[in-house]
Amino acid sequence: MGMSSDAATPAGGDAPPANPIGELIERVRAIAGNLAVATTSDRGEATIVILREGALGFFRKIRSEPGLDFDMLVDLTAVDYFGREPRFEVVYHFLSLATNHRLRVKVGVPENDARVHSLVEIWKSANWMEREVWDFFGIRFDGHPDLRRILMYEEFKGHPLRKDYPFDKRQPLTEERDPIVQDWKF
């Protein structure tokens, strides 16, 4: 049984855009301007690689731009490309609840200045995700309201997801603390 030609047309009668991901990439690239390093599309998800300098303004625009409305930061992580420059990439995954579009944004971060601007002021969900990236990769988030370890204890030395972290490194044992009696902040 074949599918009728009108089965793909929405109830309103308007045909969907021929290439919605391609159109999304073009809009995002236009917003990024000179910040855009590369764009790709794979498996229905648009990806843009941007420069670190000026990235905060770009993120504000994709949040507020009509028709984009990336109102949800779904995930934030980092990748260590040991031996490559820039060594790190901070990777953000966004969702627009209005359009159901997804966007991946990658920002290169050099090893000798491992920092990007915090997005907590734009997306509150960035708070703990940025703390996790700081904890495991050592990438600082400038302007973060409470940048401290979230999963490793405060005395832990180093950042365990860096590729040059010794896999057999022993960490000092610490006394167990009662968070009611002794606050974790020092």
C-alpha cells in the first residue's frame, strides 16, 4: 500500500520547509557572523563551531531571537583533544520548545587559558553542568556564581577526565564530614 501524497502535509495545508535543518544552520550562521568557524548537520541535528571571543553575545541572541527561541539548555559538557590546539571543546546542546529544533554549539578552549564565560545568567540549568565541567576538566567559567567542585571532594588534586591525568594516581584520603556541622564551603 502506498502513502497518499497529502499524508506528509500538515493539517493546516502548509507543506513543511524543504530543509528545516539547513535553514536553521543558515540563520544561526548569520547570527554568529565572524564567530562561526564551521557548521554541519548530522542525523537531524545542526552543529555550529564558534570562537570563544564574543560567544556570550551569540548565546544571548539564540535565546531571544524570534523563530529560534532556544529556551532550554539540555546539556553542557567538554571534550579533551589532547595533543590538538585548541585542546578542549565545550559542547552545548540546546532545544527550542517552540520549534522543536535542536542545536549543538562547540566552543574551542586553549589549554593555556582554559576558560569560557558562564551561561548561568541566561540559562539557570547551566549552573551544575558548568560545575561538573570545572570539576572534571578544569575549564573555568567566568562569572559563575558558585564555581566549586560538585562530584569530587575539595582536596582532590587535578581534573580526572583530562587525557593527561594519570590513571593510577592515588588521592589523599580525607576525613568524612558532617555537612550540617561543617559547611562544605571553606
